Amino acid sequence: MNQIVQNLMGMGDITDQVIASDLLISAKSGIKNYAFAITEAATPEVREALHQQLNDAIDLHGNISDYMIDSGYYHPRNVNEQLAVDAQTTNTALNIPKP
């Protein structure tokens, strides 16, 4: 059913890319927030707990990045390829039928 709704809306496979991109951005934000929180922690125990959470967030970011690279959604080493993907994503978003 979900694929039918996506196709009707003209989105196709773009939703996986959008979800992965949002998750990657959230993971990056979490990493920044954990790093900041570590500098503000009052006790070694809290710092250690935050360090573990930071490491987990870094691992998650790596996993998401690998998924996006393997899926062709993200090209961190080739700007031209990334620009092409971004342009295609933009065109798809602009051509989504408006209700």
C-alpha cells in the first residue's frame, strides 16, 4: 500500500532518501549536543555516560552514511555526483502534485 501512495504522489523511491537524510542530520545534531553536554557535565559519572552516548551516536552516523553511500543517495567524495543527486531530488520535490 505504501508504494502505491508514493507512486500516486509522484515520489517513488525518494522517500527512503529523504528519511535517511533527515536521520543523518539528526545524528549530526545529536553528536554536537552530546559533545557540548560533556563539557558542561558536573561529575565524572555523567561525563562517562555522555561519552558512551556520543560514541553510540557517532556509530549511528557512520551506519547511516554507509547506507546512504551504498544506496547512491550520498556522495561525500564526489561533489559533481552529489550535486546531480541534489538536483534530481529538488526537481522531484518541485514536481510533486499539489493537492
